[in-house]
Amino acid sequence: MSTGVYYSGATSALIRTLIPLVSDTAQGMARRILFRSPQPPHAHDVDASLAPSFSSPAELAHYQRGELLSAQHQPVLGTHNLYNPATSYHFSYVTEDARGRKLAATGAAFFSHRTHPFGIRPTIAFAPSTQGVASHCDPSVSCVVGVAGYIKPALDAIVSYEQPVINYFLARGANVVITDYPRDPDLGIQLYCDHQSGAFALWDAVLAAQSLGLNPEAPVGVWGFSQGGGAGAALVEHLSTQSQCSAHAAVIGAPPSRLDEVLSYVDGGLATGVIAYTTAGLLVSSADIRSEILGQLDNSGLKKVLDASTTCSIGVALHYGWQNSSQWTTSHRRLAELLDETPAVKRELEDRRLGKTPPTMPVLLWGSTHDDVVPISQVRELKQLWEKQGARIQWRENSLPRIPGRSCINHFLPYYQHFTSDASWLLDHLSSKTG
């Protein structure tokens, strides 16, 4: 039963979130423009000896999933003030991918200092949306940077566009844990939109954060949009099979439940670059998949895929927006068509499909009628699959009119239109567990 307590005070919490966050972001940009602060290191510029270590599975064999490897304080934007104070850590920990390999991953934990209305302070397991697959784009990095641009080695930009949502949860008195998603231990390439691996990494990040002071008895809410919606949906499906679980509710927005459809749908729009992200992630999935994909890409296409893996989402949009992936292949056919004809890739994408297991917690699932990144048809299908198996789904479909140009506005704008009310829904369900 909900309490309704979080549906009041949303406006004041939003003000406490935005004023210090905008101020810190603007000051940081000004210092970098005036050369009073250095630019954050780009993936091309990071000294290998200083780069995060994604240890091999053999090196991690004696560690448990969710075990903390290292941690350090970090000054997160918008949280060093009286309006929205919080303590934050960047940390590395042990997780496991969908193939059972133990991996080291990174993430961040944010501990709110705001007064919590009642009961145990809840935890939000926050699955980030796509900020880019390069290490300098990681959410645990961008939360300190805010906005930063690069001209060399290539036009690129860090934009911490989900930080307002994270800081809003802090302003409401919740703690937040995020993952940067796991990477291949040999090449450091993110396992992009590998939903099950992302789900494991998010839950293991929550477990690791308990070593930093996160209350293990706290009720956990799952939050995810877009790429994060896929990981969040996979997590609620996974947790439904566990006998003991402290997750109690989830908000899942625009999850790419059928990646094969998404790859075809975005081709030729501003989000064409996510095809390169997905392809890079598939290349490190298995030798069979790698062989199949390399047989389809020409030299230019392979270069584009590898270049994208060192570029943030804004840079990828600038470099690849409104291109057609047929320009990357030897046959000059769209990459999504070709991947659908390759057995190993097809099996992998089938394994990543959502809807096979119903969540046992309340879920607010939403999509947008004219979403220009994730087709609304597959989000509706996920709702139907879950409900047929007995899940309790609250559904919302955003009816924002179609905006011409396939510019991703129909994908992102509904997220920001509703995030405060969606956060209230989630926190209200969690507070009913501790009140």
C-alpha cells in the first residue's frame, strides 16, 4: 500500500536539485574555458598505467560477486551545499557477465544527507542510459565533470544528462547506486546493451556499496531508462527468480527489449551511432560472433565501430548522425539486415530479449507513442508478456506529438517530462515497506 508522502514537495526538491547542479556545472565549464582547470582525460589520452583495471576472470576467481575492490571519495556536482548535501564514492567491484565470467566493474554510490521522512532510507539501483561506451563517458566520471567538450583527438563531449535525476533522488532523501556497466577484460569495450550482464553489474554494485555504508536492510527500488531500462528490466526479471530479494518496486522506461528491431529502427537517424556501440559490444561477446561480424564490415565500417567505442554519445551523434549503416558493409546492405542472417549473432540477440520471466514486484513501465529510438510496439509487447504471466504492471504511454527529423527528442523529452512524478511513485512504494 502506498503512503502518498512523496507526491508532495516535488517542486521544492526539484529546485534544491537544479540550483546547485546548474551552478556547479556552469562554474566547471567556465574554469575549463578559461584554462583554470584541466580538461578531463579523453579515452585516447589516458595513461595505460592509470586506466581502470578490468582484471581477467582468472585473477578474480577467489573473489565473490559484489565484493568491493577499491573506493575513493569524489566531489559530485550539485552536492556540496546546504540545499542538497551528499557524500559520494567512485568504486570498483566484482561482478559476472551473462557467460559466467567474473569481471571487475566500476560504479558510484551517492549517500544523501537530506532528512528522510520516515523508516529506513531507501536505495535506488540506478541503471544509466547511454552516455557513451568509452571510459571517459562513464556515469561515475561524468557526475564529477558535468559538461566538457573536446576538439582533439576527435570532436566529442561529456554530458552528464542524467545527473539531475540522480540528484533529485538525493534531494528526496534516498541513496543512489549506479554502475558503469561491465567491460571486456582484454579490450576494455563495454558490453553494450547486454541486458543480463548489465543487470548483474547493477545488483552487484548495490552489494558492493554496502561495504561503503549502504544499509543492507534498506528497501531497493530499480530505475532505468533506454539502455538502463533494458538492464533494469533484466534485473527485475532476474530478481523474481531469487528466494530472497530486498527490491520492492521498479520504474522502467523505453527498454530496448528486442535489439534486432532497435538496430533497424534507428538506422539513418541521429541515433545511428548506437549501432556501432552494439556492434562493438557484440564483437567481444564470442569468437563466433566476432567472425560473423567481421565478415560483414568493410575497413571503413570496422574503423567507424572502433572509433565509436572511444567516443561519448554526443560525439557519436555528431559523427554518425543520419548516416546509413549500409555505408559500413561490404555488401552495402544495412547492418541490421545482415546481422539477422548470422546464426551466432541472432542467437545472442534472442538471448537478450526481455519478457521471458515476469517481475514479482510492482513495475511502472512506460514508453512513448512516437519514440524515435525504441519502437513503442516492443514496449507494449513487453507489458503484455509480463501481464500474461501474472505481473503487476502500471502502464503509461506518452503521447508527445511526432517531432520530425528522427532527432531523439521523442525518446528523451518524455523522460524529463515525467521523472519527478515517476520518482515519487517509486519512492512512495518503497516507503510503504518501511513505514
